[in-house]
Amino acid sequence: MSRLIRPHGGLSLRDQVALLRESRALLEQPSRRQFLRGAVTLGGLSLLTGCSVTDGASAEQLLEKVSRLNDQAQGWLFDPERLAPTYAEAEITRPFPFNAFYDRDSIQTVAEDDWELELSGMIRNTRAWSINELRALPQQEQITRHICVEGWSAIGRWGGVRFSDFLQRIGADTTAKYVGFKCFDDYYTSIDMATALHPQTLLTLTYDGQPLPPEYGHPVKLRMPTKLGYKNPKYIEAMFVTNAYPGGYWEDMGYNWFGGS
């Protein structure tokens, strides 16, 4: 998510078709059709909650309740076994766009020798991990689509450690509700455990076969093709497992927390 970066020229026709195909596949699932048919209107929600949408404070409360309801609905509809579409190398978006809550001139860099991934919370082994230790773990790659809440998308090739394998290795309590992330550019976010365990959720160390460059989150980012872009934290320096709701940078400003694509 970015306050500064905007799509240039819109999506190509091929990307528009692919995006529509993916969206149609989601909507064609019977559970989603049933939910959409049974969804209540904003007016109905105002009656249920006793809020007046013409009053500023009440409207804010109403929107917060709608957002939480949306989170619950998305969590209920999320299929932890359903894979996001993958693509051929020829379909990679080049160059892959930079996106953050600041412009490119403000990109921060960190020396790998000075970096460690700090662990805390409901994790049995909370020792810190170096970048070389992460690179020594089994690696995998995926070519998947990044979908931004601003309306653009791009296809990229990401490599790294399957996050569910890493959680198992460090003894994370996978019955907990949340995994949270803190980044050295002051960004922070959190995800549900079901998404953390999804087979395509990747603790990312490379982009397009090379070490992750600074503009894409060096040294480590979390790549989740089942989430919108602002849920994919870059420049990660700490992670934790918890049952207490951790929020997030944009989520604390009112964005939907679940953030499924």
C-alpha cells in the first residue's frame, strides 16, 4: 500500500483478463455466492447497530463494526488449501513496481552482517536467525500475482523458505490466532494463523533468482499471494506469535485487517 505510488497507464488487457478470471473464480465458489446473497445492506447494519450514518462518531463506529464483520466473513471463507494462480516466467511484470508508504528516494538499506530476525511470543525457540541461516534452509520459488488495493497488479518471481516450515522449525504455537511483524522502516502488520500456514506463504529471500533487492524488501519480506499487497511486509526485523490482536500500520487507520485478495 502506498500514499505516493500510483499505477501508470492502468493494467494491460492481458492483466485485466487475468484479474477478472481470478475474481470470477473466487465469486463462483458456492460459499461466496451464498454469503453475497445473504449480505446485509449498510442501512440494515445501521438499524442493527443503532448508529446513524449521518453522525460522524456513529458513522466511524459503524464502519469499524462493518470492517470487523468483513474480517470475520473473509476468515470464514478463506480456504487454507486453495492455491493462488501461478504463472510462467514469460508473464513476469518487468520491471516489477516499487510500492511502499513512502517514495523510492526514502528506501532504507541494511547490512546483512548487522541483521537478525528476532523472534518472540508463543514460540518455543526464540533465538535470532541470521540471513545465512535462513538461506541454508530448504528453498522454493513461486511466480504469483501481487494485487494492490489501489487497483493495480503485477506478477513476480519470489524465492525463500516456506513459512509453515519455518514456524514448525522454531516451535511456534500454530494454535495461536496471529503472527505479527515489525519492519525496520517502521511498518508493521499481522496475519491470521491460517494464512501463515498456507502452502504459498513464503519467507522471501530472493526476487527473480537474485538476493532480494532493497526496493522489494531486503533482506526479508513475507510473500502471500492470498493477501492484498499491504499485508505483505517488507524489511522484516522481528516477528511474534500471539493471541492478542496486533493490528497493523494501515489496519489501525481503518483498512480491513484480513486483507484477502
